[in-house]
Amino acid sequence: MNTRVAIQAVTPNGSRRRVRDSGVKWGSPAVYLVALVLIAICITPVLYIIIGGFRTNSQITLDPSGFPAPWQFANYGDVLASSEFWVAMVNSTISAVGTTVGAVLLGLMASYVIARYDFGGRGLMYSLFAAGLMFPVTVAITPLYILIRNLGLVNSLAGIILPQIAFALPMTIIILVPFLRAIPKELEEAASIDGASRLGFFWRMVLPLSLPGVITVGILAFVGAWNGYMLPLFILSDQSLFTLPLGVQNFASQYSVDTARVLAYTSLSMLPALVFFSLFERRIVGGLTGAVKG
């Protein structure tokens, strides 16, 4: 479907003169239909959980797909008043922030070496990090648990932060290497002539120029750590150290008959990651676009 827009200009004598036509091309209606269906599939479960928290158990039992009538705010109030929820929130924040900082710093330094230095085995090193994308945490959970136990990090937040950094590094390096490789050599030579050291060039030039990619990998690392479930499940046993995914499981087992309150707890648990991801969505798209171009 094509829509042509005529742009007109008014001459001094009051007559109208067409300046140009711009054709606005719309895609096939089938494409929009498929997009709407996919969006509905993604959003409907989230909306169901959020709205379900405003209902009572009897409302959910009588009409599982209905709307609250009337709306109940007590479920969310009870969860927010619970100390267990805030303890899990703090633990998840520490885990996500620690993972993000570690993944970004280590990934940026490793990517800088791979992208800017010529040495034997550089391609092999890059391929090794790329192969890490095909190595899920579920495959390594048993030897990883043994390693963490030998290091004395079982039942500690450090025991989940360090492995999460390791699993976030492959994606971080894959995205950052094209950004750093695209920085002109002439810029580095000019900075060297002006007296800047390699470390000074890294902090003053490389980091600002690669900021879109840094923000992208930081967001991906944060969301991945926030939603992490397998590692905390195996490493943490003390409820005072539970992250929100484990908190949801523990809360659901305690209040298995109170479905509405469980939905409210789940909604509040996933809300920070959803808001964080939504606020920086354009940063992620821009960073990935720059990585592909690089």
C-alpha cells in the first residue's frame, strides 16, 4: 500500500504551487498482522501476571481470564510490606550490578587487546570467546559447583557473581570488538604524537567512542544476571541470600494456595528488569547496529 504526500508552497500572490511529492510506502498488511500477533504473544502473559495481582483468589478461580472486579491492591501492599521481598531485591541488585561492572570492565579490556593489537593467536582467542556463546550454564553446572565449592564461595553472592561474569564475557566481547576495531589508527597515532600513553588513549578516546557498545553489553549483562535462576539455585541455600528468582520460588511454595499474592510477588520481581530494559531499548538497538556495521 503506497500513500503519496503532496507538499505545497504558497506563492506571494496567494496561489498554491506543488513543490514535490514524497511517497510513503507501507508494508504488506500480512507483515503487520504477524507483528501484532507476536507482540500479543509476548505481552499477554506479562499483562496477565500483573493484572492477576490485583484480583482475589475467588476471582481467579471463577474467571481465570477476567479483569479485577473490584481491583484489589492489598496483594501488592502485602508483598511490599514483606521484608523477604526487599532482602531478595537487594541481593538481586548486588548480583546484577556486580556482574555488570565485572563483565563490562573485563570485556572492554579483552576486546581492546583483540581489536587493536597484532599478536599470534588473536583469531584463535576471539574464536574461543565466540564459542562460549554455545556453552550454556546448564551444561557446566556440575563442574562449576565443584569449582565454587573448592574456592569456598558456596552460599555467597560472590559465588554467583563470578560465574555470571564469565558467562557474560563472550557476548560482551563479540559486541565490543567491532566497535574498538572501527576506531581509526590515525586517531591513535595522533594521540601518541600529542603525548598520550596507551592507557590514556584507552580512557580518553576509546571508552567515549565505544560508549554505545558499552551501554549495550552492560544492559544485557544486568538483565541476564537479574533473571538468573540456575546458578543461584545450586549455589545459594541461605534464604537471606536468595535473589528474586529464588524468592519467587520460595514465596510460591509458602503461599501455594494464595495465587493472587504469588502473581503480585512475581510482577514486582520482574518489574525492575522490564523498566530498565524499556528505558534503554534504543541504546541496545543502536549498540547492536554499530556492532554489525563494525
